[in-house]
Amino acid sequence: MILLNFSHPITEAQRDQIEKLSGTRITREVPVPAQFDHQQNFDTQLANLMSKVSLSATEWQTAPILLNLPSLNFIAALLLAELHGRMGYFPPCIRLRPIQDALPPRFEVAELLNLNAIRENARKTRH
């Protein structure tokens, strides 16, 4: 599985948790720091961000991809729209949560969010 990481680095413990939850080995991690300038157009910055992800058209459409979203909601929303266009579906995402009482603050993998399944279930509620 390819892990596209648009956020903080993934620790070995988090990597192990992801592989256990997904039942799939991470074969490649693509770190893509997502820092946008709030004074500039986000569409242009998204295009620049995506140019740093070196996947072929075939990989976008066939490789198992897992996503670690950036924290800023606007970037995450744009990124999901872009990825759906490239992949034809919403990729699953990692949800991290703080480890209670950890000093310094640390995060663990809480779950993997199957966004495409959520989308398909929501389609059933159309009237």
C-alpha cells in the first residue's frame, strides 16, 4: 500500500498500527508537507502540492492508497476533491488521536476511515 502523507511524519508505532488495522503492508510512503500561504490562491498551491506526488496515472487508478490528510480543513477538502478526480473514488484516511496523558504529546492511530464506503452509504439516503 502507498501512504500519501500530507501531515506530520508517521512514527514506526503508527506505521505498525496502520498495517495491523488495514491488514496490508505499507510498501511506500510519500511525504508531501502541505503548508499553504493564506495570502495566495489555494488552487495554484494545490497544483504545486500535487506536482510533488510522483505517481503515474496507472498508480493513481490501481494502487492501494492510504491518505494522511493535512490538518487545515480547506486544504483537506481541496485535496479530497483532487484525489477523487485522479482516482475515481475517495481514498481511505488515517484518523490520529492524542494519547491521553502522554508527555510530550504523542498520537496513535485511532482508525482508518473508509470515505468511499461512507459516500456509498450516503447515496442510499437520496430521495
